[in-house]
Amino acid sequence: AQMQLSPAREFLGMERYAIDCCGANLYVHDHAVVIDKTGGLWIVEDNNFKVIPFKSIAAIQVKLQSTIINGYLEFKPANSPLPLAAVRPNRRVKTV
């Protein structure tokens, strides 16, 4: 199955990268990251997608897959110990 276009393309412009994740797709735009829910694993507010401006991201943590955990990406906001979002990438990455 082919990945869909970013749901925020209309107001953020064309995505630069698209990453197929488990239960979500991750899109990287010029000034923000968009996480679009594709499965029933999690719900983000009233929408199926969340826009995270780069200026709101204080850190990105990458956990590689091991025998104990599946790999994932976690976005942490400034001034908060809690993550904004976490996604688990599959192997497919699309450069636009």
C-alpha cells in the first residue's frame, strides 16, 4: 500500500520526508512534524493527526530495536518531562 499525503500539506506545504510507522505516519515539513494516526492504537485530541512545530521540540529520542523493546522515536517538548508523541517506524521512508 502506498503512503498517503500529509494531512497538513494544505497549510504546511509539501512534506520533505514521510515515514511509515506502526499505527501512524510521520511527515517532516519545513517547519513542523506531523503525526497522522493510521490505526486504532492511539487517538490525538479530536483529530487523527497532530502538528508539532520544530520550535516546540526540545529533544528527539531514538530508541533502536533490541531483544527487549521495539524501536521508536519520541518527541519531547521544552519545559515538560512528558513526551509530545512517540511513534515506532517501519522500514519504509519516502523522500519527497
